Amino acid sequence: MIATDNISVKPHMINSLTVEAMGPGDWEAVVRIYREGIATGAATFETATPSWESWDAAHLPFARLVAREHGEIAGWAALSPVSRRAAYAGVAEVSVYVAEACRGRGVGNALLGRLISEAEAKGIWTLQAVVFPENTATLALHKRFGFREVGRRERISKLREKWRDTILLERRSTEVGID
């Protein structure tokens, strides 16, 4: 169990939901869910999905997860390095995407709980998330797991020709890097 802010979440299973390592055959479902996130305009600055090779190169080789509900992929999560500099080897950026039809059913909780566990097992001491301010569900999800708001980055970049702000969130491990 992971306890955060008086909420306990089983990171591996909620109801009929299981979280497991992303496999080679999962890419088609992962990219479909990513496209749904892109279409909202509230999940990412990306406007097109990357190829597998590009996505693979941009993400850490561990903690690549999918949530399955009744055998179907309901969401995915992964980590990206925030820097290639050795000093930041224990800092990663979180991505959590949930299929539109599965939102509000605990998929994000299951994925983020497991992602935190796997990140800490691999020596990650700080997790960051960058979220659009209007994405209140994602902000609340991260805050349930101990992420704190570091600040607002105003007009950080354009999405579809419109300047957008982001909220930078951070979670410092209480297990890793505490020396």
C-alpha cells in the first residue's frame, strides 16, 4: 500500500484493474490513448504522436506501465529524464494517460501509485509533473500522491497558436535520496 494524504491506494490492482509492464504489443493501444490526450488540448503540448522509436528514446527504460481492465489497456504511464546530466540522474518527469472511456475509475491512481514504487526502486528521488492549470483532475491526482505545486510557468509555450501556462509539480521521495 502507498499512503498519501490519508489515502491508501493499492498500486497493483483496483477492482478488475491490473497494472503491469508495458510490452512490445501494447504500443498500438498506448498511442491511441496518447492521441486521445492530445485531442483534449489539456494534456500535452504535443500535437502528433511520436513513432515508437522516438518515444522509446525519450523515456527511461523502466517504469513503463499499462493498466488493463478486462484485458483491455485503460491507461499508461512512463518516466522521462529531466536532464542527461549525471547530477539529475534521480529526477524524472511523469506521464500518465488514461483512455477517455476509463477516466474517473481509479486508473490514474493505480498507474501513478505503481509508477512511484518502480521509480523509487530504481533510485529516482524526485518526480516532476507539468500540468495545464485547467486539467484539474490531473492536478488532484498528483496532489493525492504527495506532489506539491512548485510554481506556475506563465506563457511557457504555444499550443495551437495560443500561449499556455503550466503548473510544475514535484514529489520528493521519503525513501530514496534521503541521506
